[in-house]
Amino acid sequence: MQGSARHIAVFGAGYIGLVTAACFAHLGHHVTVRDIQPERIRLLQAGDVPIYEPGLGELLAENKEFLTYTLDAAEAVRNADIAYICVDTPPTASGDADLSRVWSVIDSLRETAHLAAVVVKSTVPVGTGARIRTAMDEAGLHRVGYASNPEFTAEGRAVTDFFHPDRIVIGTDDPATAQLLTDLHAGIDGPVQTMDVASAEMVKLASNALLATKITFINEIATVCEATGADVTRVADAVGLDHRLGRHFLNAGLGYGGSCFPKDSRALRAMASNSGYSFQLLNAVIEVNDLQPRRAVQRLKTELGTLRDKRVALLGMTFKAGTDDMREAPSTVLASRLLAEGAVLTCWDPMAHPANVQPWNQAERRNTVPAALTGADAAIIVTEWPQLLDTDWAATQQLMRTAVLFDGRNLLNPHDMAHAGYTCLSVGRATHRPAR
């Protein structure tokens, strides 16, 4: 621990809130986590973790003497120096970010003149900080600092990202608050970038939009590769060696999902539209991403002739490996489209826990990859789970009625799959068929 220990109130016990709380506690700060869901707080008080994130449970247990959990906002800030707002900002019907939870927290802080700072880590539209600052001033909190401290952690490696970030962004117009938050992060291996509040808010939206654009770009290149006979994986490998571009996020597949990229891209587009600007590049990124899982269904339909009464196995359901998060997962679009085409669904995932609603209440859940493939006419690799690399594909081919595999993540070697008896479709690569 470097610097002095602080008392921090963290509002929100979701992915960002719990990771923030656990990591600050590990740095020696005293953290009180407040959430409005009684069951979530009960689980945390009992030593359980309501979400899956590698290393998070161990970190919470290791630092439990520095952590307190409550449903009471007043209790959370009673002894706090700093209040961190880590609540979610889901999209509205218009695509704008729903800030109701942020404003609910701000309303609960009206009697907290003892705080040194209020910090928003939630992803919010540019200009939100200025409005919060005005609301704080109107509540008599002139002496309480305000800052934007956006998060850049990726699900599945959020703890590592917190302790070893590419950068720590602190947006504030107050030098004292900037120094306070810089000191708060003492011991974290990452450069601090201090800027105005609006710029800090834009950094998060711009970062996610650019990453989404890279994913969409390589998926567009993959479509051209399919038409011309090029191999998108070889193209991406060579392009990625250019130090100006890099290989990260150049993996062709079924498109991006999760809690950040879809929401933040739509929020940035809506923010631009509200300002009278049509963000045409971002419009295209979102449109292409929406089409990506639908293209996979169409290719499977072309291969099989019809999907009606065909059994299709979805291998993976979460939006990526290493998480149990189903938000905006391509699997949901795939499942809905396959059912609309009259297919029968089986599915496998080692972590997913989808609600018993459409489309998942019409899919048969199976506990192993071989079980999911048994009797299937086709399968789609949806999530790049490592268990799929360890599967004995030659053996599972014998379990299928028709050995057609759409590798939606380009996870497997198509030559090897054809040798194992599969017709292997993938994204941006030639279709490989077993020798006759």
C-alpha cells in the first residue's frame, strides 16, 4: 500500500462495482459497497459472489476485512471520503443511455458535504458530468470535488486490467481532486492521464466505438475473402504485424456483444444524432454487426437446403469465453433466427445461465459437447471456449446425424475438421469438406 488509506463508498455491485471495490480493498482502502438488490447484498455478506469473473471471488475473500456491504445509501457514505458511482446505464428505446440509476445515486448524496469527491465510473454521455456538477452545487456541495474515472476493464480479465491498465483516466476541473484520485490509485501499474471531465467521458465511448469498428472491419474483410478465395485469418495475421495497426480485435466471427460495445456504440450514435450529426461510420458498424449472426444462419440454410425440423447445436452461449454474461450475446440472435426457420435447438455452455424466456425456453440444454452434438444435423461454434479445442471431434462426428459445423469463431483448423469427417464452414475462409 502506497499513500494513505481512504474510505470509499461504491454504489453498484455489478461487474464494475465489485471489481472496483475488491481492487481498492486490495490496495488497503476501506470500501463499503451499496446495491439496491437485497439478494445480491445477502450473497456478498455470506461470502458468495453473485457474478462470475476470474479472480474476483478470491480477491473479495482475501480482503474481506476491508469490505462492507449494505442496502443503505446513508450507511455507505457515513464514513466515506470518496463516493464511486458504478451503476449500469442501459440503453433506452432511443439508444440513449438511461441515467436514472446515476441520478438516483446523486440524489442520495445531497447531504454528504463531508465527502472529498464524487466519482463517476459508469459510462455516461459527454456532458453528464457538467450536469452532475450543477446538481451538486445546487445541493450545497460546492466543496465536494467531482471527477470522471471511466473503466476500461474487459470481462474475463477485469481484475488484471484494473491492476495493470493501459492508462488511468481522471477527468476533473479541480487539481485537488485530480491529486486525490491519483493518490488513490497509488500502487497500480499504469500511467495516469488527467484531463477535463468532458474529454474523459468521451475517451470511454471513443475507445469502445473504435474497438467495435475493428471487429466490424475484419468481418467485412471476411465477407470479401469468402467471395474471392482469400483466407481472413492469414490476412489478419499479416495486417496485425503492422505496428500501426496491431492484431488485437482483428478476429473475424459472429460479431461483438456484451454489456459495453453494443450499448456504448448506440449511445455514442444517439449522442451524435441528438447534436444534429449523423455518425455514418458508426451507423455502418452497428448495421454490419447486427447482420453477422444472421449471415451465419443463412449460410447454414444454404448448406442444408432447409432448417425446418433440423436439429442444430449451439456450442457456447455467452458473448465471449471467460464470463457468464449473456447480454447482447450473438447466441440469442442465432437461437431466435434458427427457431424462426423451424429448427430444433440444443445448446451447451459451461457458464451461461440464461433466463427461462424466449428463445432459451425452446432450447434443450445439454451438459457436454458430445451430448449437445448427439443427433444434430449441424452445429455452430458460438463462443471460443477452450473446451472446444480439447473435444475429440472425430469421435463426436459419429454422434451427429449430419456432420456440418459452422465455426463462428474460426477456432478450429478447417483442414483437420474435414479430415475428421466434417463439412466445415467458417468466417472468411473456404468451406472444407471431407474427402469422398
